[in-house]
Amino acid sequence: MLSLEYLADLVESHRSAAKGRVQEFSLGGKLFAFNTSPSIMGVVNFSPDSWYRESVCLNVESGIRRAEVLRAQGADVIDLGTESTLAHAARMDEAGQKSKLLPVIEALHKKGILVSIETYEPGVAEACLKAGAGILNLTGTEQTSDLYRLVAAHDAAVIICYVQGRNVREVQEFAFSADPIAPMRDYFERQIEIALQNGLQKIFIDPGLGFYYRNLQDSTVRVRHQMTVFLNTFRLRTLGFPVCHALPHAFEYFGEEVRCAEPFFGVLAALGRTDLFRTHEVSRVRAVLDTLRAF
């Protein structure tokens, strides 16, 4: 059971990290003041395999409509993706991804809605950035130098995801360590250095808690790992860049109340000082953050 004693020991062990500050920057004409106000990323999925049915849009019109609803609910960014990260989900080739994404990106860009594109395909990333996407949510680990240079050339931002594998669709078993933050920190340090060398300044880091490793699929081990990383987020902020978290679901505990899961994890993520909350439940997570600010 999570306890006040655990939280007290965590802060006492990393007291200097608790005061860390991160880079703030503008995207889509808006300044993101991460050190004083976290932001929310809403989700639009174009994959019928995506488990969160409310986020699935099967055509351009429904995708645009959902993005507008999410913005009205309080989303600062809309994340678009064409492939579910579920192990059994169908793959989509580059042409298929572009055909679904580009019309939506162009329409949302005209409406002044900041768009993030989730992909590990360089060709898809380039086309989407040209169409007006402001963030690359990078779910792969290959060709990062070229991708960072591409993002920088469009004055966009990147979300560097922690992936143990070539990309999110090719992960196997998750390799644990005594301190889960240590290997993440090592990976992010290397990638941040590469990004800066390639002229990229607008950077998020994402521990990748929503990815489907074989030994972390809907289990107590998975939930414990997610909770631990959420609460230790402030330690990653000492790298100097904002942390993005995808809020998970924990079916084994929430069952029919699964739509309450992301707001619950949002509390833990907020306590750990998350900067950008990726969620399917924008209005609920917004309510959680607003309520926490009232304290």
C-alpha cells in the first residue's frame, strides 16, 4: 500500500532533485510554462485496434471533431497516431499512415490546434512536420540524429520515449533494474546530447509507461512499476527538460471503471511533478489537476 512514509522517504532521499526546474518554450504560438503549470495532451487514434474505444476515429471528419472536443475540454496538444501499441495490433505502412494523418494535421493546423504525431517512421515524421505538426512523439530508437535535425529544422519539439527495443512495436521483455530511473536517465542523457548537437532545443522526455512489454501486460508488476516511476518523475526533471507521461489503465484493478484509471494515475504523476499528461480522459484529468492546485 502506498503510504505517507514512502513519500516522505522518497523526498528525503532526493531532496535537491525536488526543486529542479526545466526548460520552458513556445509551441504553436503558446508559451508552455512547465515550472508553474502542467499541460495536457489529448489523444486521437486512427487505429481500430486501439483499446480505448472513445479515442478511435476512423475517418478525417471524426478525427477533426474529436480533436476540437478535446481542445474544448482543456487539451493543450492533440496527439495523433495510426498504430496501436498493442502487441496484436495491425501494422500500417508509410503511405497508409500519411493518408490518415496529413488531412487531419492540415485541418487542425489551420484551426490553430497544436498537433503531435506519434510515429517511429522517418518518412511519416517528415511529411507530418511539413503539414504543420508541432511535436514528434518519437516511439523508436533508430536514426535519432536525422530525426532530431528534421524536427529542429521545422522549429518543432520532440518527445523522446524510453523504449527497450528498436521501436514500440518490437519490444520484448522489459529489463528491470533496482532503480528504474537509473537506466532511463542514462538513455535520456545520451539522447538529449545528440538532440542538442543537432540543433534541437525543444525536448520532452517520456518514460514510456504505456508500452506493451511481454512481461508487463496487465499485471501487478506493471502497475507497481508505473506507480514507482510516476512518483519519481521529479528525479528525471533534473535533466533540465519537461517530462511527458502517458497515463495507463490497469484493467486488472479498475475493470468496468477503467475510465477512472487515468485520473487516478494522474494524481500520482502530478505528485511526481509531471509536465505534460497524455490522456484519453482530458476533462477528468483537467479536473484532477485543477483540484490539486486548490490545495
